[in-house]
Amino acid sequence: MERFRALMTHKVLGIPAGVFVLIFAGVILFFAIRMRNSAATSDTTDTTAGGDADTGPADDTQQPTFSASDVELPVATATPIVAQTVTNDTNDAWKRRTIEWLMGNGYTVEVATTAISNYLNGEPLTDAQAKARDAAVKQFGLPPEDIPDTIKNSTNPKPRLSNSPAVSQGKPPLNHIVKGSRDNTAAELAVLYYGTNDSDAVEKIRSANTTKVEPYAVGTSVRITEAYRPRYFTSTHHINTVYEIARKNGDSPAQVEALNPGMNFPVKAGTRVRVH
């Protein structure tokens, strides 16, 4: 015992040997405890994961339990969108709608049917038929299919395309029946019957046909009022301002300026100024 005590108190590098013994014993004890815990953990894992553990009654009525990761969910697929088939409108369908509407708004069966049929066929219309046609166009718009510029020919019962120059149908006042692409606007008709397409001449035709839509369809009856002739005043050294010319001819200065766009007043003597 005395020898053991002397050994423990013997100093190594200035440190008692007993201290080294305690440190060594502590290290051994630490590793021993750590290894024991690792072994206990390994045993627990094997028991849990193994197939020998009893997980419940082994009868056929028990339903198996699956985790979310075990279930294969169906993949959602987009439902294809089927494009709706758009039914194109036709002149025949437009004809039925307009005739029914005209009959429901005071037009006789004969006027409604003849007006729309002749209009779609490019045939001339009477004033009553043209009025019915214009009312239908205002309500439903123009026919969905183009109506060719056509003209009736005595030797050809079917309408044919007409691009020939417009022809005067008499002296105003009269009703001009549109024949093709050369007489289907107020400006073209103004040139045909008045010899000019200035603003007054064009407005004169439009004001007499306020219910009709330009360009006028083939067969449209366009009213041409009395003959139109512009009137001019030749300025002098004393009557050359817009105010003097207007007073001389019973117009207003604004009217004279509107009839002579781009003209600068006072004008030189001898200038032709339009006053009507």
C-alpha cells in the first residue's frame, strides 16, 4: 500500500503520476459509455426495421396502411378545348331576317320581299322598295356577302358586272337608279348631273337622300333634285372684299369663304368669286 501511494505521488514531468492515471481512466470510461450507446441504438433500429416484429393481429380484415410516398397519384391531364364552329352568315339568312323584320314593321309582304330580293339581285328598285331596303340596311347592316356591281341586259337575263362610265338617265329632277361602280356616290352623281363635284353640289344630292348609305348599292334609287348651277361674281376695284361681295350678292361672308376655299381677300379686280 505504501508502495502504491508512493507510486501515485511520484512526479512525471512535474505532474504526479496519479493524475495521469485518473485522466487515462476517464478516457477509457468515456469511450466505453459511447460504444454502449451506439450498440443500443443499433439494436433498436434493427428491431424496428426487421420483419419479425409483431405489428398487430394477422387477420385478413386488417387494411394495409400506406404512406403518401407509397401511393401513386393519377396525373391530371388538361381537357382539350374544342373550338366552336362559327357558322358564317349568308345573304340568304340576311334576306330572311330583313323580310321578317320589314313585315313586322308595317311593310307589306310584297314590298318587303320584292325590295330585298331585287336589292340582292342587283335589280332596280322603286321608291317604296328603296325605302324598305334602306330601313333594313339601317337595322341589320349591309349583307354579309358582297353584292357585285351589276346591270340588267335585255339579252342577258342574269346580272353582269358593270364598270362602264355612268350614263345620265334624264334631266333633273329624277330618280337615278345606280347601275355600277361609276355612279354609286353623291360626288359621282354630282359630276354626272351638275357638271361639278364641289361641296354644294354633293351636299345637294346627299340632303335629298339622307336615309341612303354611300357607296350606294346597285339598284338604289337616288333622288336628283332640280338642276344645279353655281353662280359667280366678278370682282371690281370697289367691290373686292369678302364683306362687300357677300353684301352685293345677298350672302354672308362665311358663305362666300366656304364657297371659295383657299381664296385670299381682298381679291384683284376681275376675279371670279363663287357666290352660290
